[in-house]
Amino acid sequence: MTEGAWIYILKCADGSYYIGTTRTELKIRVAQHNAGTFGGYTKSRRPVTLIFSQWFNNITDAIECERKLKKWSRAKKEAFMRSDFSELHELAQRGSHHPSRRPPSAGPQDEG
């Protein structure tokens, strides 16, 4: 490997996702997470499974992508992992508004 890095997404035992970057071989990095080598998020959520990875030729691009993905909703992350760009676009258009988070309607208005 050269100056590049991997971005990777792990599925944790509790169903949550962990997103990270590494220059290390992915097989080794996943083994490190499963061994509890790293404190933090994955240590208490083992075992973890690699479900997505992408190589970037420049580590700064990988880190930028990691930071962006960490801010996304679960639905956007899943669309990204599926390469479902139409769904990703639709979710981005909705922004932070999720149907279940919309304010309740004021109810019927009196006409007259």
C-alpha cells in the first residue's frame, strides 16, 4: 500500500455500525477490533463483521469520507453501502427531516 487508505464499515454485534479508516490490511484491522485491541466503540460491541470497504489513493480523502459518513443517518449509510445512488439522492433531498420526526399537524382548521 502507498499513501492511500481504506475506509471501512463494521457491523457490530448490537447491529450498530462503526466507520473507520486504516492503512493496515483490512483482515488485520478487523481482527484487531475483534480482539479488543482498540478501546472505545467496538470493544463492547464484539464480534464485528466487515460489511463495506473502499480504497482511497489519498489518506486525506479517506478521512474526509469517514467524517462525512459518520454524520449520515443509518438509512443513508445503508444506501451508500448498496451503491443505491437514487435512494441516497432521495434521502439527501429530505435532509434531516424524517417522516417520523415531522411536527404533528395542527389538525383540521375551522372554515367559515
